[in-house]
Amino acid sequence: AGRRLVVQIVQGVGDGLRFVRYLGIVKERGGEVVVVTVIAVMDLCKDLKGVDILVEGPAEARQAMVFDVYVPLLSLPGIFETRLETIPSQVPYLFADPRKVRYWCDRFPGTGFKVGLVWAGKATDRRRSCPIEELVPLLKVPGVEFIGLQRGAPAKEVSVLPEQMAFE
């Protein structure tokens, strides 16, 4: 209580988005909560429960700040001695910007259930990726429209999919 805590999303964006649910618990302990994240998720994080200040920046951003305590985001479950039954479960905890929702609804019209798909993580960790061919059974699920969100060289892998696969 009464101190400034900097929480930094230093792992991958996906991991960060799953664990920002802990920020409300952090705020309940008192003090000012400053979150440092990457620009790609600033909009999603701007209305998070428990965040007083949101800062875009790389890992070095915290060096220019005045703070009392620093913690990487993914350390919070351990600090709070999380068990399955104590994982913060209030959902939703992330909210998309309504203007962006309208934009994407207009770009991908239709009534099907839409799922964005990324199949390759950082090249430095092969466990976070899979060949797109292994996803072919998933892409056949009726009533689901998959939209490729993959970036970089792995995005070209869609060329190996069967021609009948509807994949934006």
C-alpha cells in the first residue's frame, strides 16, 4: 500500500493477455499499478481492472521510471501462490475497442463463428509452433471460419493447404 509497482509484460503477448487477469488482485493490495507492455496490446489493456498507468515500451522502459517495486507479470501467479481454484476467473476481463470490432466485422462479414489463427511462435522456441498441415482437421470444423493472423515467413505456409480449405 502507498507504493508504486511496475508490472511488465515481458513474455509473449499471448501469455501476457492470459495473465493480466491478476492485475485486479495486485491493485486490491493498494498502491499505484503501472503496467509496461508492447504497443500491439495497448488498446486491449487500456481498460484493465487494476491498472493506474499503462506505458508502452520495451524492457528498458522501466529504467526511466521511478518506482518502489518491480515484477514481471508471469511471476504474479507464484507470488499469489495460485492454485486451480484461485485463478482469477472474472470474465471477460479484456474488452475490444468497439470501433475496431466494427472494422473487423465489416472486413469479414457473415454469420459463422470466426477464429483467428496463429500457428507459429518465435523461431527461438519450436515448441510454440506447429506445421499448418497438422491443423487441417481443425480447419474442417463446420460453422467455423478461420482467419489467418500469422505474420512473417510462416504465413506463406497456407500455400500447402488443400485448395478447398477456406482460409482468409
